Amino acid sequence: MADWGPVLIAVLLFVLLSPGLLFQLPGKSRVVEFGNMKTSGFSILVHTIIFFGLITIFLIAIGVHVYT
């Protein structure tokens, strides 16, 4: 039996936290912009830090496991 929890959580967070897809933090003209499909280097850095924090919480602190 394989543990698919880390894979599913990582893919879901990667898609949801792609800068410009749902939101961009910080935006070009505002602090948060929604659905603009644009990005910058600083927003990539911010989204990377958020991704790392959330994946650490879900995988290490909570311990999400999905077995098939």
C-alpha cells in the first residue's frame, strides 16, 4: 500500500498557490490581486514561502495519509 497523502497535498497546494491563478500576493498595483494571470519575482518568493509553510503543517504537524 502506497501513501499518496504527500503527493496529493503537494499537487493541490501547487495548483492553488500558483501566483496569478487564484490570487497574487503582492500584486502589481494592489496588495492582493485576484485572477490576473500575471506574476513577478517577489510574488513567486511569497507564494513559495506560503507553500512551504502549508505543506509543513499538513505533512509534519497534522500527518495527512491517504493509502490505496
